[in-house]
Amino acid sequence: MADCLFCKIVAGEIPSTKVYEDEQCLAFADTNPQAPRHVLVVPKKHFTDIGDLGQDAEAAAGLVAGIGGLARQEGFTDYRTVFNTGAGVGQSVFHVHAHVLSGRPMGWPPG
Ligand code: AMP
Ligand code: ZN
């Protein structure tokens, strides 16, 4: 999609620190990390948010598989996966992405 930051990262038009890739997903380091490990997992195809993604069962399964593949590859045993949906809760890039955070204790509920 034109003018989408994460589509441009997927296309290689904007650099990123790639951590994991499979047929459907790309995972790269967040530039403003909130944990020692903070990786964003995105579907290569553009979806606006998790509600949009959920209308495509194959792509939704692909993103979940990508999160699992990233965790296995990186040896994450304890990690938190977050989807921000809507500007009111902090979504700033409207290409669905899973934040995968690991490497420090995290309380629940989150602050
Ligand atoms: P959200 O606020 O949930 O939409 O998450 C967007 C995330 O993208 C934020 O955590 C940003 O730090 C991160 N981000 C923004 N630009 C880049 C970039 N060029 N490369 C990697 N992460 C980015
Ligand atoms: Zn996009």
C-alpha cells in the first residue's frame, strides 16, 4: 500500500534490522524498544489492524505462526505479544503488527 511505513520496510525501501522472516511474515527490531528484546512481526500483505487481518483466516494464521517461529528461533520462552488497535490505545502505524517483548519481568495487568 502506498505511503505505508511497514509496506515500505517489507519491500526493502526503508531499512530495518531483520530478525526473522518466513513466507508470510517479516519480523524486525522496534526502533524504540520497550524491553531488552522488542520485535515487530508484520504480515507481508497489508492489513490495517487485527480486525482487518481477522477477515482473512489464512493470513491471520500466518501471523500467529510467524510469532511462534520468531519465538522459537530467538529462544523466547517468556514473552508478551501486544496488538494496539486504534489511535486511542497507541496504534501509530496502520499496518497490523504484533509487538513481541521479552527479556525482562513484566507485571500483569500492564500499567
Ligand atoms: P504502534 O504504536 O503500536 O502502532 O507501534 C508502532 C511501532 O513501530 C512503535 O513501537 C515504533 O517504535 C515502531 N517503529 C516506528 N518506525 C519504525 C521503523 N522505521 N522501524 C522499526 N520500528 C519502527
Ligand atoms: Zn502496509
